[in-house]
Amino acid sequence: MKKKVVIVFGVLAVSAAAVGLLLPTILQNLGLHPPYEGPTFDLPGKRALLITTSHGVLNAPGETEGDPTGVAASELTDPYYDFVDAGMTVDVASIKGGPVPIDPQTLGFLTRTPATERYLEDPVLQAKVENSLRIDDVDFTQYDGVFLAGGWGAAYDLGYSDVLATKVSEAYYGGKPVLGSVCHGALGFIRARTRNGNLLIAGRKMTGVTDKQIRELGIEVTPQHPETELRKAGVLFEGATAFRDVFATHVVIDDERRFVTGQNQNSGHETAHEMMALIAQKTASTDGPE
């Protein structure tokens, strides 16, 4: 009898281990961090700027303590390596500069992407993350693409930064950069204004993490929610849904083809690729026929 019990527990332990190993694949098949097989680009000489939060605590407004948070790892690493692999030079900046807080939950076994694993072995990107540029010191107009990463931390500072709002407006009127975001990163656009003082994104098609996904994850203490704030700013909000929106993904290009926005943590690759497609088109248009 004792031997049978040992065998049963052994089988259960092996089964649990097997399920654990397969769980990332199961989650991917459900829609979490799906592979993206987009076109490849060759963009040597082009430059991209990745912008992140500087806020690292998941706290209710008015409180100072909470669980650690920050930028969602894949929302930084996936576009970064897409740009790098296309031959682009990529800089990393944050609201305050210096060390970028990365949400530790997004570095876990179940939530890592291949790009995140690449980051964990890459001293070059690690140095950029540890010594990020301060947005005040960066001229956005000198980049071909400006990408705002998300994560819960972005809900605390991207949408409140006067500097970021001004820099986004300057980039837009500079005419060169394609402006992109994913998930909470879209909050960095909500205060940018036109030369007439109107909200820059009013009337544009855009997306960001949905209110439904935030409710489903049970993280509603953050001061800003992208869908809510984008709608307030006059955006024509679009989003996909699933039995849980954490498994959905959607990417939107505005009619002017200046903004590319991704819905959530699943949308980084496609957003980066659509940005590069627009950069390549602008380059071809500028170069003209030989």
C-alpha cells in the first residue's frame, strides 16, 4: 500500500512538472505574447527612441508603498530588438533618467518572451536600462521612430509629464518621427497639443490597454487607465477582446499614418514592425527614384 502511495505521488509530481513546463506554450496558444512573423526591414542609419516610466511602485494615489512595478519587460525588449535587428540605432530614455524600473512579474518564467530572455544576456541593453537618458535632454525630432513602452508604472507619470507632452508635439511638428506606443504607453500622448492648443490626438484612431483588461486583472488603483483617458482626449478608441483581454491584441495606425498604437503586452512586435514599415515608406518617398 505504502509503495502504491509513493508511486501515485511520484506520478502526480511528474505530471505537475510537465504541466508547469508546458504552461508558457499553453498561454501563448491562448494569445499571450503570440509570435509575430512580420516583414523584415533593413534600416541602417535610422534611429529609434524608446521611452519608459520612472515609477516603480504599484500604489494607490496618495500612498508611497506597494508592490514593485515599472515598465513591462516585453514592452521594452520586443520593440528594442526589432529595431536593432533592422539595423537601427536605439536609445532608451525615461521620465527621470537613470535606472529604469522593470516590473519583476514580467521577468518571470511564464511571462518572458524570447526578447526578454535576450535582454537578460545582453550587457548593452542592460547598460541602457540602468543609465537611461532623461527625456528633458533628448531631442525627439532627431529620431525616425519614438516608441512609448507601457507597464503599470506608466500610469503614474507618462500622462502627467508636461515635458513629454511638449516633446511629443515637437516630434509631430518636426515631421520626421513615427510615433508609437503599446499598452499604458499611449498615456504619453494624451496631453500633447496642436499649435492651436487643441489636443493632438483628438479625432485619431488609437488603442491602448482596455478598461476590461484592467478590471479582469484586478489592478484598478493606478491613477490613469488608457482606454478611459484616450476617450477623454477625443480618441476614436479601438480594441480587440477575448474571454480575457490579456489574451487579445490589436494594432491601430491613424489615418495620417503618424501614430501606431498597440493594445497591450501582446502587441509590441506588430507595433514596432508597422512603425518600421512607415519609416521605410517615408525613406523611399524622400529618396525618390534613382
